[in-house]
Amino acid sequence: AQYAKNFTEAHHFDAMLGYEWQHFHRESDFSYPVYYPSTHLTHPGELTNPNYFAEKNSLFKTEYYLVSFFGRFNYSLLNRYLITFTLRDDGSSRFSKDQRWGLFPAAAFAWKVKEENFLKDVKAVTDLKLRLGWGVTGQQEHGYGDYVYMPNYSQNVAGAFYPIVGDGTTYRPEAYNKDLTWEKTTTYNVGLDLGFWNNRVIANLDWYYRKTTNLLNTGFVAVGSNFSSSVLSNIGSLHNTGVEAMLTVRPVQTRDWGWEVSYNIGWNKNEIDELVASQGPDYYIPYSYCSGGKATADNMIKAWKAGEAASAFYVYQQVYDENGQPRFGEFVDRNADGVIDYRDRYFYKKSDPDVTMGLSTKLTYKHWDLGLGFRASLNNYVYNSVEAGDNVNTGMSRLYAGSTWHNAFKYELAKDWTSSSANASCSDYFIQNASFLKLDNITLGYSFDRIGKSSISGRVYATAQNVFTITKYKGLDPEIDGGYDSNVYPRPFTCIVGVSLNF
């Protein structure tokens, strides 16, 4: 429902009220093999056919609801001073009835400086606007199912969790958190929009600060309090601060020729502020296993800790020989206690970039057009799990080094680099700089007004995507989500030729 009103020429008012209801549901009916050891008829307790598997049918259903009430209020004075206020009240069935609803306000102010008398007649300045913003948003996506807040039980299966003989069935309790609630992010923003010479030059500059609290993440529980070692909780807080800028220039605008260039750059700093239930300055939460090692807490390549970036790597410091070559499996004893263990690890680099950039350009001549799009990422690092795993597993490294397949990635491994150490792959040597420059696409097109005597118009075009990548990263692709390269499927080089017609 919307309402708008101009009280006078100077005052404009409009308002909107809305309601939204969403239902998400999934279900599947499938069968899977279950191990059923049976007992001997004449010798009770003695197992027979221990390798017998049977098909078991399972019906899986899950659902959740999102319900929202929202409103927006806009007011402008003299078309110079603009005020906006919004309010959302969101409810999610993924939380208990006492924690289900979240209230999220936002407000913004804009000042069209160009409309002021002292600037209105300055022809060189096309646009000048100052923007201020503040708002709170909610997050209920966590990836741990739709019923984390309620107690539930899972049936034990023979051969897993607890052995079951005969028809006996037992259940084990799953971890749950009835106090789970919305993750909240508060954002502050200051922006400036500029336009010169009839928008031949356009610039935008923004500074932002985002504070996220009640982070939805897993945290450890006390031993013996539950059958699970961790439970989804609202854990800690973090913040992001950054600057974003964009510049668009049209240096050529004639009857036949046109040229436009757009460049954008963004800088962001991320830092964890606190971890709930922290046990002191040395408390951290490890995650993401190192390649080729055991699935233990000591074999994690990343960790969260207050004062560090959320995507920081947690590694051992590699030892190098006098020639600058790594002595694989040997690490620096950083705490000088004579023992190499998890206490010698340190935070080193991060997977999120410090700076991202984009450059696009379009050149037109009469009916022809040519466009290019570049993208760059600076100071982002990737854990090369493929190389780390090949070095830990001697046989695998030999397989890759001697492979004759031309699409198999080959690492030049030193003879003494292979190691059976459980933590050898957790070295900072495998944290590699993955900064890159990519030419994402090139498009060449020709537009026409008619075909023969018909009124059909259209455009013929050819596009190349993922043209090239410039990087020092050793793996297949430096652009890895989360900074963990476990042999990602390579992005293809794609060519498209097409035609669009208007009838």
C-alpha cells in the first residue's frame, strides 16, 4: 500500500506499508544401504553374515517460514533535502517463539548541494550530492537445518555411533540451542556523488563501517553435556570498514565516435572483535582441515581469534636452508620451548583481498561497438591444498610429477620435500599470494537498422569470456571462494556468437 502527497511545491511526502509471507519446503523419498549384522539362530549372540547390507527407505522433509511487516517514509524539502526512514519486523521459524522476531530500522539523509543558489548556475558542475546512511539488517541463514532451536533425536544405526544387535533401536540427542536468534549487522555510510560537464565525468565516493553482532556460528560445548562437541550459537562480533570509489569518464562524444571508461576500486579491512565464552587472549576457534593430515583440532589451516581477520590462516612457520629452499616438515619453534606443536602456530595472511578493482571500457564507431571488462584482486591469499597434499603423500607427488596427461597439473617437487608428518601440510609455505588481473570479457558488435526493405532491426555480436588471467599463484585459478584450493574445477574459456532481432 502506497500513499503520496505534495502539500505545497516545497514539501513532498510518500509512504509505503507492506506484508510478506514466504514458505520454503523440501522433501525427498530415497533408499540407502544399512548394515544389519544378525545373530545365529542356534548360538545367540554370535554374529552371522556380518557384511550383509539391506535397503532402507527414508522420507526426508523440512520447511521454514519467513514473515515480514515493513514500512517506508520519504520526505523532501525544496527537492534539496531528502529524508528516508524504513522499518522491518521479520519473523523466522528457524528460531524459537521467544527469539523469532527481529526489528530492523534504517534511516538516510541526502543533500542535493547542486540545487543550492550558490551552485545552481555553475554549468561545469552537473551534480553534487551528499549522502548519509545508517541501518540494521538481519541474517537467519546458517546452513545447519531448520530445527536447530528444538530438541530432537537421531536413530542410531548398526555399524555407526553405537552397535545394535537384533531389533533393538536406540536414539541419541542432537545438540540444540533454544536461545538462538537473529544475527545483526549495523552499517554507517557517508557518500558523495559528483558530476561535471554535463556528466562527461562522474565520480562516486563512499566510506562505510559495518558492525556484526550475534554471529551465527558453531561453538564448543562442555565435554559430557551433549553427544555433540559443538552447537550453533550467537557467537561474538566483528567489523568491516572500507572505502569504495568509482570514476566514469566519457572523453569522446561525437556524431560517429563514442568512448566511455569506468573504473572502480574498493578497500576493506575486516577484524573479529570478540568471541563469546573466550578463555583469554590466546583463545581461538580452529576450522578447515589441512590437506593430507588427520582430522584433529591440531590439523586446521584457519582459525578465528579476536583481533584477527575472519579469513586469516593459522599455520606453522616454515624453515628454509641456506639456499632459500624449504626444509619440508621442519618448522620454527616460535615459543622456544624445544617442542614443535600447536603452540608454535601463528596467524599469517588471509583469504579476503585488501583491494578489489574493476575497469570497463566501451568504444563505438557508427554501428560498431567494442567493449572490454577487466577485474583485479590484490593481497588475497590461497591455501594450495593440492600441492600440500601431493607433498605429504609421496606416491601422489610422484604420480603428478610423472604424469603424461597434458591437463594434469604438475608441481616441480624437490626430492626431499615429501614428508609423512601429520602437520607437514599446515606450513605457511602453502599459503600463496593469489592476487590477479583478469580480462573477463571482450565483446564486438554491429547494429543495423533494417534488413533489406524490411523493418527488422537488430545486432550481431561475438563475445569471449575468461580471456586471460595474470597471477603468480601456482594453482589452476587464484579466485577461490574461502581461500581453500582443493583442486577447483577450472573456469572455461568461452566464445559466443549471436544475433538479436527486433520485429
